[in-house]
Amino acid sequence: ETGVTQSPTHLIKTRGQQVTLRCSSQSGHNTVSWYQQALGQGPQFIFQYYREEENGRGNFPPRFSGLQFPNYSSELNVNALELDDSALYLCASSPGQAINYGYTFGSGTRLTVV
Amino acid sequence: AQSVTQLGSHVSVSEGALVLLRCNYSSSVPPYLFWYVQYPNQGLQLLLKYTTGATLVKGINGFEAEFKKSETSFHLTKPSAHMSDAAEYFCAVNQAGTALIFGKGTTLSVSS
């Protein structure tokens, strides 16, 4: 079975630009979450999607938005990029929305904003 | 609100020595607790989790953790460290059923 795959692995953007990060869930997983991991910090929860609906959101501004598609893949969109958005963005999937399932994480996308 | 504190941002051990990584949590509801490992330039890999039942949880790669409600702790241990254990370790607690709240992480170094 394939795990969680994210693309691209690295990218560099300019402040004020927009970016889209992509995630393919592990086979059989219908729930996707996104996390931001700043350098030297633990991951912080951005939001979660279950069957194409957002069902949880962390303390991130509205310029962070997402989508989940019928095949359960997902996108994270960030508008009006700021320097502090530079981080590793992690996608995680699980077979259901209950937290006790645990998550399978991808290897992340390293975003640098200059 | 739930939170996680990992005591010690950096732990160094010799190969073959006991590994002890400390995690304390606060939670207003019965917690679900997790330990993840992150190798350089990689995502997070689940080591073990506590949801309900037995308080001593065994995970992959010889790691285990014990849930102690009275101490609000979930420390990670391994009897004998291996060079391949060198990595970043994160403790996490659930929040509101949808999100994980992570600690700041502990870097484990293993010397020969």
C-alpha cells in the first residue's frame, strides 16, 4: 500500500505570492489534516478535512485554506505569503476522523518565503 | 486547553544505554497520547499510541511508554539505544477529537 505523498518537496516563493501544496492520502484513508512545522518547533494543526468537508481548524488566518477531493486527495492554499510562513508543511491521513486511529504523515513540503 | 511539555530539548546517550524521553501533558478530558519520531528531512512516523486499556504501551523499534494519569506523564523509554535511534521525537495529545497538539520535540543523540 502506498503511503502519504506530498508535492512539491521544496519550493521558494516571494512575499505576497500565493502557493498551493498537494497531498495524496494513503489508500483507504478518508481524513486529511495539514500541519505547519516551523524550524525547531513541533507541528501545529492547520485544519482537517473529512469527506470533503472541513471539520476542524487551528489558529491560522483565513488566508490558509484547503480542499479535499472525492478521491480524498487534498490541497493547502496560502494567499498573501508572509516571511513567517516559511516552514515544513505536513499532510497526514487517517482511516477515519476519530483521533484514536492515528495519522500517517507524508514527508512534507519545505516552503521558503523570501 | 490541552498542552504538551517535553522536558529536555536535547538528550544524549551512549549506544546500549537506556533512553528516557520525558513528556507531560495537560488535558481536561481523558487523553489520547502519541509519540512520533522524525528523521532528518522526513515526515513523522508513529512510534506508539495510548488510547484506552493497558497503560504500558509497546511500539515499534523496541520503544515503549507508560501512561501515568496521577503524574500526567507519558514518558518514552528504550532499554538499549542504537545509533539508528538518533532523531527528533515528538509527544502529542489529542485536542477536541480532530487535532494533535505536539510538544516542541526532543533531539536524541546516540554516541558510540
